[in-house]
Amino acid sequence: MLVASCALGDEPTDRQTGSAADASGPIASSFLQFLGTKAGTEYVEYAPGESKCIFGYSMLYVPPNTVIDFAQDARDKMRHWGVSEERIDNVLFTHSHFDHFDAPTILSFARDRWEQFNRQTHAYASQTVFAALQEAVEEAGAAEFLKVTKVSVGDRIALADGVAATVLPSSHWTAPTPVHFLLEFHGKEILYAVDAAAPKEEGFAALAGHCIDALITDCTYLDGEVDPTKSGHMNYTMVCEFMAEIKKRGLAEASAPCYITHLISVDYAQAAPVARDLGLRMAYDGLRITVAP
Ligand SMILES: [Zn+2]
Ligand SMILES: [Zn+2]
């Protein structure tokens, strides 16, 4: 529930301030950071421009020790934004699509952490990713250093002091067994609905009794047309309806910001003002959402 003395905002990204050294203190741990914001278009080696851009596959850093989703470019994004591999003990998965889950990449990540830092990696995933990852772990003889836990809707995963994730149903029907997460982050509740189509009743029902402080959601197609019978994603209109419905039902603060991510290739400078006029905040690689005490 809302902690009235807290404020949510975003801050300009400075690559240097994302350094691993920063992640140790209480101030530096009071932000979430987008490590990638792109939809599942073609793979490109991670090399974003210096300005705000949408380049890497969607991924979220939840300090001090967790990331959500791990695609082929995951390690490159972490390196670029200064997220220490040593610290990332937990990886949560939303679903099995290639822009969110790549078994060889998380296996090599977990193996390197084990060899370099003697630390186990814990992966949390629903049935489809769980089964694929478990098989990969067995094949690679990786059980010693990569622990895979199957999660189901309603499970709550304690991640760190003041940080947890509850598994929610997902509307991303084009993937098998997808999930969303409700993050508890130092007294705030943040809904991570990526990827997402127009929500179903069960999505709202799962939020009963909560009051979301910020929403992060899929807006893959921006102002493009979406046929909801064919696509598992959203556009501006659908996200605005989703936000309005959540607020109408009292499941979020009236002032709760909505960040959009998982975007098709887009010129940030051109598109962000359009989103802002609709009441949405366009994420970009490296953007931090601060949770100030
Ligand atoms: Zn995706
Ligand atoms: Zn997907």
C-alpha cells in the first residue's frame, strides 16, 4: 500500500551513476532501472547511443540483487549500465519468448558467477520457462550453481530487505504460462505488466486490496493499430483504458504514473511528447524510477 511520505519520480540517466559501487548504499538501492525497453524485434548487439534510446530487449533491474527477464543481450545490458553480476542472485522470468528468456545466456551467467564469486543464481519461472530451464540445467550439469524454482500465480518471492515480488496472472495470451509481477519495493507497490495485452477480469481481480503506486506496462505498438484477437500486445489507447480502469476500481493512486516499455523501434525524442500528452511516461534504456524516502 502507499506510503504517503514516499515519492515516485524519474531521474535522468547517467551511465556512471549506475556503477556497481553505487548499488551498496541505501540511497542507490531506492530506484528501479530499465536495462532495456525494446520489443522482440531482431537481435542487435547491445550498443545504444549516448542519448535516450530504446535499444535492448525489455529487462528491469530491481536493486539490490534481482533482474526481471534474461534474453540474449542481458549480460551486455548489465555491463553497459553498471549492474554488477556478482550482486544479481535472482532472476525472475515473465514468459518464454526469446526477447525475455535465453537459456544459454543465463547458464553462462550463472556458471561465471559460480566460478568467479562462488555464488549460486536463483531463477524463478512459471511452468514453460521452468521446464525449459530445468532441462537445460540438467543437460549442462549446472544444478550446483543455477537453482530453478517453479512459481505459480499467488506466490510471493522474498528477494531482499523490503523487496518482494508476487506472481500475478498475465494477459499476454500469445505465450504459454505467462505471468506478471507485483513488486513490493521499500513500501511501494509497482505493477510490472510486461508483456501484456488488454487485461482480463482475472488481472484486475488479482489486484483486489492493493493500491498500486506505479505501473510499468507493454505498449509495443504505440499509435499503431492492434487487433486484440491476433496480438498479445497493446497500443496507447489500450494502455490508457487499462490505466483508467485500474484507477476507476481504486486499485491505484489517482496520481500513479504509468511507464510504457517493450516498444517497437521508435525515435524517443519524437515519440515521448506524444506519450506525455496522453498521460504516459515513455521508458528508455537506463531510465531509473526513484523511490525516495
Ligand atoms: Zn516481448
Ligand atoms: Zn512476449
